[in-house]
Amino acid sequence: VFDALILSHQIGVVDELARRHSGLAIVLDHGAKPKLGDRMAMTQWRADMAKLSRRPNIACKLSGLLTELPAGSDPALVRQAADTLFDLFGPARLIWGSDWPGRTLAPGKSEAGDYRHWHDQAREAIAARDVGAVAAVMGANATRLYRPSRRIRI
């Protein structure tokens, strides 16, 4: 599994990687860090993410969104981005990420909430879309993709 930690303007690189290596499982971290609150950037992000979502070897982490929320912005922007990711990747290719401990270390981002706040907010957003998807997004998809019980010999 290749975890792609990119910014939204780098989505094309991941698309090319996924095209060239269709057998490689790619997990897009933090939803490609959308620029929440920037209408033009969000329109482009949605279009680019829609293109990525058509690649069956790409999954997306529902993570990192709170730290992309500009100070004083409407928290509903996080939910809108989460809804977009749910619509595009569906419950089978969306993975919740805790953002811990990185989010707690982000300067000036403590207003975004703690681990429990993000966990509850993400769980509620998923349940609002599909209550049956909560278990998959909050853990089962990660287990299926990362296969942590598989031993690797080096």
C-alpha cells in the first residue's frame, strides 16, 4: 500500500501513478488537503478528486480536514468535504484517520478540537450518509487494505 500525502495541486501526480501501477493500492491521505473556504480551489478539488475516484486502486482517508479549516471559518465546511469524499469514494474505499498525534501538535490548530471531537464528528458524518458504513469506514476498510496481521519478512 502506498500512502500518498499530497496537497490538492498534486492530485494529477497520483492519478498518473495509479494509471501506471494499477495493481498498487494507493491511499490518498487527508483527502489531498482541500483548501476549505476557497470556493474556486474547492471546485477544482472536487473535479480532481472525482477523476481520482474513478481509479479502483485508490482509496481515500477521511482525515486531516480539521487542520485545513481556516480560523473562524464555518465548521460545516469540514462536513461538506467529508460528504464529497463519501460520495466519490463510497463506503468501501473511504478510511477514517485519527490525525493523532499530528493534529495535537499543529500550531494554532487547537481550536479544531481534540481526538474525541474529530472521531465523533467523522462518525456522525458517516452515519448520516449510511449508518451501515460506519464500521467499514472507521476500521474494517483499513484492516482490509493494510492487512496488519500479515507478516512481512525482510
